[in-house]
Amino acid sequence: MAFAAGYRTTPGMAQPSAEPVSIASLLDDVRPLIAQARRRGEQPRFLLLPAAPFEAVRSLKARDAERGVPVMVLGMEIVRGDDPRTAPKVF
């Protein structure tokens, strides 16, 4: 499965790739994570993203960032992961 934003995943680990950031692919990859969390009875509030997809989403939501409000995607605040191998994660 290819995670968006220049990362490919293998079980449990993302790997940097030269592919461009794709917000549509990112959303496609994150939706199942949200559904799985909800089936476990969780209500995820945060979306952890590696730097490249974090910056891509943040640039699309620049007005929110400028106003100092949390940048939200699918009802969750995005959080930047420091490790470039970080796969998107909800919590």
C-alpha cells in the first residue's frame, strides 16, 4: 500500500520516496485508520504525519495556521512527526 506524501509503507514502517505529496492519497490512507480506531471504541483527535505531508496539509490550510487555530483534517488536529519514516497514525 502506498501512503501519500512521498512515503511507501511496509508492515509497520514507512519509507521515504521521491513521489510528490498527494493529499487525496493521504486521505484515502487515513480513513481506514480512523474506522479501525472507532471500531475499537476510540475517538481519535490527532493525526500524526511525517514532515512532508504535514507541511503539504498545513500549506493548504495556511489561513488556519495564520489565525493560530489548530490545522484540522477529517476532524483531527494534525501533528508533525519528527521521524521521516513515520507512517500516518491516529490517536
